[in-house]
Amino acid sequence: MRQIVLDTETTGLETRAGHRVIEIGCVELVDRRFSNNHYHVYLNPEREMDAGAVEVHGITQDFLADKPVFAQEVDNFINFVEGAELVIHNAPFDVGFLNAELERLGSGYQSIEHYCTVLDTLKLARTKHPGQRNSLDALCKRYHIDNSHRERHGALLDSEILADVYLRMTGGQMALMFGGDDQTIENTGKVVFQENVRQPRQLKVIVCSDEELALHKARLEIIDQRSDGGCIWKNMDK
């Protein structure tokens, strides 16, 4: 099973007001394991940004001025997500913005649901934790996921965090780890693929000393004598 954990950043909150997607971040899971691929792109929205949106994600109009427009990246995006299940927190928001972008391109493109199925982790969290706060930050706290490095929203960072939350919430693998300097995202506006590296946990093996083993056997002899030969641990050594 191939899943794409996805998040977007936008110029504002309403597609009806003409707001646009400015960042897409995707993390790939294959059979509930992190693959070596993810997709990340910044986009020039060709419009002004709401001041409130800049406060949330910190992405400025000047930064996006030389980035590609959605029409230039749409095929790369669809090729990456097609056939997968999209895992999105508050999916109607991101799906609504992506569909608005696809609709602007005309009849050559269909809605995102044509290319993918969609799982809304906010809806899932509300089912599992009714009456509780189920924001991404709240879920990180509930599932003991460190998001202290999340000073502002970012599509790729949030998709990485959501991947951890989703797997923990549904009982799967726990951690997403990147090696070396791969945590630094290149602000080039191009598609970025990074390799994730999982470090296997090294378990410490403690071996009994000869003295400890002798004391253990002596204790079993005492138990065996006091129980008229009923020491099951001693019999297991035979």
C-alpha cells in the first residue's frame, strides 16, 4: 500500500476569495514504512499574501517571486501522488485548495480525488478521541511526538510530523528520522527528494558473571529444598 502524507501552505484561508497554494509537502509511506522519497515545492501564487497567513508560515511574497507557478509543477505533483492514498489533517482544506488550482488549469485536469483516495486524520482523531482537542500540536502531545522544532508551519515539516502522528495513532511505526544535514530543506522552489535513514536500536546485552551464576544456583537449591523438589526454575535447567 502506498500512502502520501500531504500538507499545503496558502496565501489565505478561502479559495472563494482567490487564495492560492504556495507550498506543497509530501512524505511517502509504502506498506506503512517510510520510503526514500518525498516531494516538496514552493509556488508563486501570482497574487498578494494575507498578512495573517505570513504570520502563520513565514513565507513572503519576495521569497516566492522567482518560484514556479502551479501550472509548471502540476504534472510533477500528479505523477508523485497518483494512485496513492493521501493522508491529510483537515483534508477538506488542502483538497479544496488543490482542486481549485486544478480547476484553474481547465479540462485537461480532474479533481485530486480522481487521482488519489483521501484519508482525513482530523476526522480519524475525532473518532478516536471525541470531545478532545485534535489539532496537530495536540496530537503530538498526546502521542509523545517531539515537535519543538516547529516554530512556524511549513508544508514539508508538517507532513513529516503528521506521518509520525498517523502511524502512532493507527498503531504502526513510530519515528521518522533523517540522517546528517538532510533535515535542512532547500528553498529552491524545485522538487526535492531526500533520503531518510533509520538507525536500528542497539540493545545492550548483559551477561551474568560466574559469581552471580553461582549465587543464582545456590538460591535455586534453597528454594528446591524448602519446596520438596518443587523448584520449577531448577528443573528448567535440566
